[in-house]
Amino acid sequence: MINTDLFSGTFKAKEVKEGNTVVYRNEGTTNIIPGYSKYRIAFIAGTGKRTVRITEYNGEVFEGIWTYKDSDQSMTFSSLSPRPQVGNLVFQVTTAEIGLLVLNNTIANPKTGDTMNQYTLIPE
């Protein structure tokens, strides 16, 4: 069981894998996609609901609601505005602990060539 209190604050990319390829490492000098230095997931407190803001590697920003299901360790970002091409974003949470959040796509990402991606995130 994951403590959902860990889903607070802003997380940035420590490492991103698109498929089996590491395309970004924080403070890396030879990143394939250096734009991931902009990638953020912000869990916004004080709104009375579970609000999330995602900043993609290309600078696009989406805001919506996050939910977490402990039964399958899935996190869904829904009601996103603007609406992404794939609709809701759904991730499997493989790690959620103080200082580390690891999310895996459950649906192939069309922006990255239909790869299944892994985002290793750290607090900003």
C-alpha cells in the first residue's frame, strides 16, 4: 500500500526511458532529449481537489485531476486541459517513497513514437 501523502509538491525528471532507451538523465551532458529538463509533475495543494499540472518535455502544460488506485497501483490524470491526444494519462506507480517517484506509461505515448516510457522523478 502506497502512502498517497507522498504525492505532493513538484517532481522533476531524474531519468527518462523511452522504450528501453535512456533519453534523459538529470545533469547528463549527452542527453538524447535534453528537453526533459523541463518535465515536471506538480501535485497542487489547497485547491480542494487533487489537482495536477504536467509540463511536458516540449513545454506543453496540462492541468487536471489525479487519482490513485492502490489495488493495481495506477495513477490517472484526467479532465486534462487542454485535452492530450491520448485522453487520460495512466501510469503504473512502481515506486513511491520519500524523494523518489517512478511512473510507467500503461498506454504507448504517440509523442515519443508509441513507446512505453518510464519516468524516474525526484522532488524539485
